[in-house]
Amino acid sequence: MKILLAILIPLLQEIPNDTIIDIIDTVSVSATIKSSTALDNQALATTSFKLSEIENQQINSVKDVSVSVPNFFQPKYGSRITSSIYIRGFGSRIDQPAMGLNIDNIPVMNKNAFDFDFFDIRRIDVLRGPQGTLYGRNSNGGIMNIYTLSPLAWQGLRVRAEFDSEPSYKAQVSFYEKTKNNFGYAVSAAFTHHDGFFTNTYNDAQCDKGNSFSARTKFHWLPNDSHWNLSNSLSFNYVNEGGYAYHVFDNVQNELKAISYNDTCNYKRVSLIDGLVAQYSGKKIDIASATSFQFLHDKMLLDNDFTALSYFTLKQEQTEYAVTQEVIFKRHDKTKQWQWSTGLFAFTKQLAMETPVKFKRDGIDNLILANANKGIHSAFPTNNIEISDSSFVIDCNFQIPTYGVALFHESQWNIGRWRFTAGIRADFEYATMDYDEQCDIRYRFDLTMLNFKQLHSDFTGTEHTKSFVALPKISVQYNFDKGNLYATFANGHKAGGFNTQIFSDIMQSVMMTQMMSDLGVSFAGKSGKTQTARDTKYEPETNYNFEIGGKFHYKTFSTATTLFWIEGVNQQITVMPEGSGIGRMMSNAGRTRSIGVEHSSRFEPGDWSFSLDAGCTDARFRDYQYNDTTNYRDKHVPYAPTGTVAVSAKYTWQLNKQLIDNLSFVVQNQTVGIIYWNEDNSLSQSPYSLLSASVTYKKNKVSISIFSKNITNTNYRTFYFKSISRMFYSEGIPRTVGMKLMLNV
């Protein structure tokens, strides 16, 4: 301790009474370029976090916001490619997200890049409910807007070092500078290493070990005596990690077996986003332009059966380039009764994907030959089809370019205490999928073939999908001195797409058809019908949201309550194809309905701070005809919790001594409601709570925190799925204890 003080004391120089973070929090942040109205005065449900809250609550990624926002849930499992978001009862495990993500007014186009390391995040705003009119595709559950720290808001050096009992290590260095002509620049870098929590008993190694590195440069310029505001942010992210800590569930013994798989599982990602935002304030009209270039290359390796048997493995490798352009025109004079904004958004994404599936001996015998010989045995009980290869690969290659354009408008009329809002967005999207599958095997039918025969199978072609949607919004708001009341109707839209992961199942059907054709036997696939590439398409999802709410604030107390009713059409649900034991695909449920309530309160008397964020959701299928005999009507939508509750308390002990300014104590408890794991609701996770706490020492430029998460070491499950007739669960992260040092010079 004496050594630590010897290092820190020279840094504890006198500065104004407010700490650095308090200073940063008081500097206004650039508002979203889509609206000039403060969030608290808009007719929607919102939750915001400022920099001090983000750092005090150990919010290190998008997933750490989970539960702290009412009815928002993003579980931690798998790896960083897994960004499954559930909000107000809606969400999906794969493909399109239920919530959009914007960083410094730039939309992140690939959800695989959502899970990145947070550092120097100035503010997080979560807008709940469909935001389709202003934000378009994939915002049917809401939008998360993240703003990074601007060099015009604060200048200096920021250093962070963190360690916890996992063990994991985090380090960050950031430098911010401002020149005389209102030009600011920043350079930041962060590194994280984690050893992992879960052991693969097959090789006695941690399966979720990994590293990540992030870097960011930011330029912000306010030219003197000019109407311009220019900023550019370039972010780079690298991830190399294991993952997929999935336990086989023994439903006879009712217990989880040890994690044990024999093939490599890992995830690697390189992503880059460059965003340029230019704003011009004219005499009558304000103009904003947001331009981005985005690059993502990632590769996932999976032991797809997650057992010590040699069934099959998957490699998913993709490279995506995306360009976005948005231009927004807004009325400049904010004193006028009529305020309006009009915008144009366009994007292109060019995705190249490889998803080769390698079948090994156990998979060949138990998945392919067992199914094929079942039909053969009805005519030839003692004869079999044989495959000589110990393994073979189904090569799957895809080219998926996507194009989109949207035109939107929103008007506001302020009449006394009333505000009326009406808007609409016309959104068009077009995508093409070129697919190319190849496979070679050697097989024979032991009754008629002495030697093995080479079989070459291919499956190539092109599919198209397009959509045009109109996304309206109407709201009425009554403002009073201490708050407002509002009612809103809004549309949300989630894009459709292609089920690339099911193509290996299709290729198996193609191979079996060719084999059986040689033998003069018909083959109609595992489920009794032949799958085609057209079957891989899934439709867009649309939500209709009806919402009433109110916000109230008085001195140090604020509260907000929202009641919502959402009708979902063509909700996207991840399912196992009928008759298949390995694939997964996106399907459209007929109709869903979600009804719920959300409440948030903040109270800050003196040195105390209390918060409550709670949500309750009843999301059910209104009509989901799964097959000819099964309809899941009135069943709960799986994977989304029935409720969330986050309660926190903070006390700051003001000491103002020579070696200490204050001590802060933070306690937070997060509760997650029932999660149903399947459509018939026969499996579920009961409600659980996670308790965390921290104590932070501050002296001018230095803060030292000791923290713990999941203090009670609660045992809970974060994910369930079924593969090759086995059930699997992923467990939650156990208790961790750590220490963090922050230096602001």
C-alpha cells in the first residue's frame, strides 16, 4: 500500500472541486442529427447513461446494459458473434437484430460487430419501442445511440488498468487535445485479455479464453465564425477468442454434464468503421450529412455437435463491405410552431460468405447413412448403402449483395402545451443470393455394387428478395411544468433475408436423391418433402406499437411510466427444420402480441442516489401454425424474459482530506423473469437475481475501484438449444471480484 501511495501522491495535485468525470458529464453532448428535441421531452420511452454511470456500473459492452434498461435483455453466451437482443418480448437468435445500434450517429450495419469493448463512452441513449420512421430497418424493438467522448468536450490523458478474478486484464490509454482554432483530436487504444470461466474437460483447457484490441481516432472541428460542425471517428476492433461453453443436458438424471467436445471452437473478428458527420446551420434550414464506410471480416469454427464424438464441424467465414449515406434537412428556427425534418438514407452491403460443413465418421454413420438405410431396409432388410470416406466436406459459398434506400419525414406542431407529431418513412430493400455448393463422396450399395463409386453433387443458383414498407408514426403530447403525458403509435420493421445455415441440409437431400436415383428408388428428404433454395428465404417482420406514458420530474426526483401494446406480423423465430437434427433456420410466425409496462425512477437526495428500472412483458403467439398438427397459439414467445428489474443505490462520502476527496459505494441488484426456452413452453429458466457492488476512492485525477459481480454466486442458465436429438444449456458467469485504476490528467 505504501508503494501504491508513493506512486499516486505526485498525481494528486489540486484542481477544481469537481472531479474529471463530473466535468465531462456536465459538458453537453451532440444530439442525434435526426431530432432537435431533448429525449426527456419526446413522446417515447428512453433510458440514458452518462459517462460516470457507465464506469461506476462496470458497463464494458452492449451486453452489460442488459436488464438496466426495462424489458431489454441481451444474454452472455457463445462468443462475441452472438448478439441476440430481446426487447419488449421480441428478438431472435440469429440474423437480423431486434434493435439498431448507432455510434456517433453512424448505424452499425452488421450485428456481429455489436459486441465491442467500451471505453470513453460519453453517453448511451436507449430508445424503446419501434423507431422505424426515423431509423428504418432493424429498429422494431428500439435504437441504442452511443456517443464517444469528444476532444472538444475534454482534453487530457485518460488511463485505465483493470484486473479481476476470472482472471482478466484490461488496459486503456486515451489522449485528447484541442487547438486554438476549435479543432480537437483524440487517439485511444484498449486491450483486454480473459482466461475464461468454463473448462472443456475433453482437453482440460478453458474454452472461453480470448483477447481483444480496440483503437479509435476522432477529429472534431468547429470552425471559428462558421456555421459548420465537422467530426470524423475511425474505430478498429480485433477479437480472437474461444467460447461455446455448452453442457449436454441429461433429462433422465435432470443434470448438466461436463462440457466436452473434441473439435476446435473459436471466433476471430476484424472490423473497421469510419464515420464522417458534417452539420451546417443555415438561416432557415439546418443540414446534416452522415457518411460511413464499414468493413468486417470474421471467422467462426464450431464443433457443431458439441460432444466428444466426431459428427461434424462448421466454419463460417465472411467478409462484408458496407457504405451508408444519410442526409437530413431540419427547420432552423426553433421558435416556430411547426418543426420538421426530412431525410434520405441509402446503403449498400456486399457480403461474401463461406460455410463449409465437414462430416466425420460418426456423423456419416449416424446422421446420413442411418437415415438413408432406413428407407433401404423396407425393401432390402440386410443390405446397406456405404460411404468409404472417413470424412467429407460440403462446400457452401455465398455472394449476398444488399441495397436499400429510404425517404422519411417528420413534422411537429407545438400548440400551447400540446405537441402533435406525424411522420412516415418509405423504405425499399433488395437483396440477391448467389449460392454454390459442392460435395464429393465415394459410396456403394453392397447388394449390387462391388466397388465404391465417385459421386459429385452440386447445387448452384440465384435467389432474390425485395421489400417495400411504409413506416408511419403519430403521437400527441401534453406538456406541463414538471413533465409530460403522451400517446404514440409507431411502426417497426426488421429486414428479411436468407437462411444460409440450412444449405448443408439441402445438399444432403441432393446427395441422397442422386444415390437413390442410381438404385431406382425415390427420395423425398428427411421431412417427407424436398427442400429448395426458395425455402431458405424468410420474410420481413413488422411491429405495430401502441404506447401511452408519462414523465415527471421535481427537483432531485424523476420518474417515467409506459404502457405498451405491440402487434407483430411475421415475427422471425429461429427453429429446427422438420426432420432435421442439425440445421437451424429463421421462420416467420404468423402473429404475435406483446403487452407490458415499464417504469423508471431516479432520486438523488444529497450524497445519495437511488434508481429503479423495471419492466413486465407478456409476449405470446396469437397464431403460429408450426406444422399440420401443431399450433403454438397463446404460448409465450421463447428466449425473451417475462420481466426485468434493476435496483441500485449509491452513496458518496465527501471527506475532502489531503489524500482523499470522497468514497463512493454502489450496490445494484438485477432480476430477470421467467425465460421460456421453446415454443411449447415445456422448458424454462426460473427467475434469478444478480447482486453486484463496488467502492471507489477518488482524489482529483485518480480513482481506484474494488468491485464484485454476482456476489451470491447465483447459478443460472443463459441459453438453450437442441442438436442431433440432444439438449444443451449454457450457464451464466459465476462470481467475480476485481480492481480498477483510472487516471485523468
